[in-house]
Amino acid sequence: MKLPPLIPGKLIKRYKRFLADIELEDGSMVTAHCPNSGSMRGCNRPGSPVMLSRSDNPTRKLAYTWELVQVDGHWVGLNTMLPNRLVEEAILNGTITELQGYARLRREVAYGSERSRIDLLLDGGLGRCYVEVKNVTLVEDDRALFPDAVTERGQKHLRELQEVVQSGHRGVLLFTVQRGDGRAVAPADAIDPAYGRLLRKAVANGVEALAYRAMVQPEEIRLTERLPVLLD
């Protein structure tokens, strides 16, 4: 996925979840939209190099969007609007080999007893496959960890994926790691132990947990390789 031309800067602070003050290279200060509702643990250190996109839409309150941050020498993709598109692209170009063989791909289809919307629904040829996509930006001790904050919504998705499997369909949880470090993906038990327990239960009940790493550069983000998911 090609990115629009990005503008370099330095993080001053992130606050109110969706706002970040950024110093641009010319010394001017801007407030940017932060398209990530998580805690962004490890990715919001003041002074970190960042990259912003800029919109010319006159109806927007904030022209700038915070897209990337550099952590330990690696660019990290923060925009939670991108992982679904990255996964769709990687399915269509054959990168995600585990999700090949379906005739049709649909986005945001209603499903489950709690009436959520599945990120991607694959069908035709091999039956139905429900794919829930999660964005991973936290890495500690060589492990990419999810979630970075307690997520009741994520727990609900796990329950619904189990219902999908019980109904005879395929349910897949796909972690997209938007950074170049981390050798494996694991549940962040110290942050949300309930999520970790439910993830292990879901996998034991037939939900598939996959993880793919993205190559993140200021010009482009794309999924490149599968990572192991560690549940022990």
C-alpha cells in the first residue's frame, strides 16, 4: 500500500487519545489527529521522530494525521484504519497463503449474536471464512503483544468468532504487526489477562490465530511474512 507524501516531525505529546502536538522541521507546531484509540504504550515517547499526512479538505478540524512513529530504529504504523486494507491487499496478491481459494471478499458484513461487523468475509468455493483483523504496535522482549489496553470489544469479537466456528464456518483472528521488530505475537496477559484467557479458549475451540508482519516505510506499508502466535 502506497502512502501519500508524508511530513516529518517530532512528537511533543499525545493527549485526549486522539490528539498529538507535533513540532515540524521548520520549528512550527501543529496539532494532529491520532488515528489510534489504544494506549499506544511504547509508541508515544516525547521526542520520537514521526511522520504526518496532510489533508486539504476544508471541512476537517485538523489538517494533519499522525501516521508513523519511529521506535528503536523501526517505523511503526499507528493508523488503525490501514490494517483491514493491508490484509485485503495481502489476500488478493497471495501473500497470506492461508486465506487463498475463496471466490469473493466482502468488508464490514454484519454477523454474530451481538451484531458486530466482521472486518472481512471470504466466501465461495471453500465455504465461509470470517476474518477479524487486529493492529499490533507494542513490542516487549522480542514479542509483539496484543492488546496494549484492556479491550472488552476484542473479547466480544473472540466470543463471536467461536460462534462462527460452532456454526460450521471458519473463524480467523489475524494480527497485523505494523513494525519491523518482534519475532512472534503473544497475548498481553499483564495488560488484559481476560483477553489472554479468552484467546486461548477460542483457539482451543477452533478459532485460527494468524499473525503477519508489515514492512513499514514512509513511502509504503505492506504485509510481508508470517509470525508465530505463542499461547503457551
